[in-house]
Amino acid sequence: MTILSRPPIARLVARSMQAGMALAAGPATRRAHARLPEYPRRTGALTVPTSYGPAHVTVHRPGGGAGSGPPAVYVNLHGGGFVLGWTEMDDPLCRALADEAGAVVLNVDYVVAPRHPFPAPPRQAHEIVRWVAAHGGEHGWDGSRLAVGGQSAGGALAAAAARLDLEAGEGLVGLQVLHYPPLDMTVHAGDKPSVVDRPLLRPWMGEVFNSSYLPDPATRGHRLASPAGPEDSGDLTGIAPALVIVAEHDILRDEGRRYARRLDGAGALAALHEVSDRDHGYDVVHDDAARETYRVIAEHVGRALPPRG
């Protein structure tokens, strides 16, 4: 551990990272919009009311040939270590899923730390899922056919939203997609192994992200933060089926595998998909690998949320 593990210092660094991201957002957004050009942008905007403030959402709609009747809906939660809030990073994914799965994809700008530490982001994600399920008829999607998924931190929030859905007994989520998620916050990033010498996620990043998002170490084993950690032994029977995607070189690979085994034991593992020879966030920089994985996700969305007869 270093000085970055101290919450005041971590918050200061996190805010500096947020400021840097804001400065780079314009060019980075243009690059994201230019990627995977075979998938056109058909977007709108809406605002979802939550107890943590309004959540702004980019709505990606499928093409006109997507099928008859309202399409299924996919709630997407971006990555960024629970600290960075750049939704446009996931624009290529959202366009691909809208086109390949024929679903409405909602790219959510959820609250982030340090202003909104745990448990605000997972609880807001669940509120958004509930709202999306309830208001589909007003916006042109079928809220009874709903998936929630995310990349990195967003994958952890998708897992938490599915868990809260289970515990509420609502059964709103038909599929959860957990794409290289952090699922055990009880282990320091420097103690998570990788098969490469310099993995993308560095120990200092883990200290900043974890100490900003979970400033009280006692909360790091909480079921909504560490479902693959040793403290969570709750019954997952009945939780939404999960597609878990891990990358071979990612320091988060093993906890993704552990959680997949746990889901499998509860009869809730749709598939564990492993991406060979790639590290964390590979789909942001490798277009061909992104296309392959996005098609896998779209196939699972289509199978889990088939059109109504």
C-alpha cells in the first residue's frame, strides 16, 4: 500500500483524473464514434429520475428491420474504475448491440466516486433497471425483456443490479452481461496475478479507484462490491442468467472465473467466455477483438430475450 490508499489523497487524484478526462473528451468521443463504422448511430436522449439525481442516458435504437413489436432493451453501464464517467467509450458497443441484437441499448451516465461512493452507484443502477422495466411502453421498448450489462466497473454494477433484482423478488432482469468485471475488492490490485509483466491495470490505479469508491475498508467485502470475495456466501438461486467475459492477461480474470463458478453452482451461468491473448479493456483499442466479443454478447441477448410470439 502507498499514500494513494488514503481516501483524501485518492479523492484528490481521482478528481484530477476526472478533470483530465474532461479535457480529452472531445477528441476521444470523435474517435469512439468513428470506430466500427459498419454500425450506424441512431441515437436519442432521455433522463431517468433516481434518488441520486437524474441519470442521463443515450438511447441507441436498432434499424427498421429489427422485427415487429417493441424490441428488447439492454441497459449498458460503462467502465472507469467507479470514478471516470465517460459514457461515449462504449458507443461502438452500443451501436453493435443495437444492430446485431435488434435491441434498444441505453448507455447510462451513472453517478461516480468520489462524490458518490459505494453504495450509491449499484443502488442507482438498480433504480434505473426498475425504471426502464416500468416505462418501456412510453419509449418504444419492451420492458419485460431486459438485460443489464457493463464493462469493468460497469460489469460489477450490472452484477450488483442483478443481485438487488433477485433480493427484491422482481425478476426484471433476463440476462446480466459481466465484461471483465472487478468482483473481489478485498484483494489489492498488486496481489492479483497476470500472465504478462505489465498488465493494463496497475496497482496505483487500484488504490485510487478502490479508496475513492470504497473509502471504508470494512465495506470492501460487501456482497454488492465483492460477490466473488470470501465474505459473500448468499444464495444466488434464481438470479438472472449471466454471460461472464474475461480476458486472458487481465488481473481480474481469476475473480471473473470464480464468480462464474459460483453462478454455475446456482444454475445461473449462461456462459463463461474467455478472450485469448488480451488484457483489460482490450475492446477499446482492438477493433477485430471487439467485433468478435460484441457478436457473442448480441447472440446471448437474442437467445435470452426472444421476441414475443
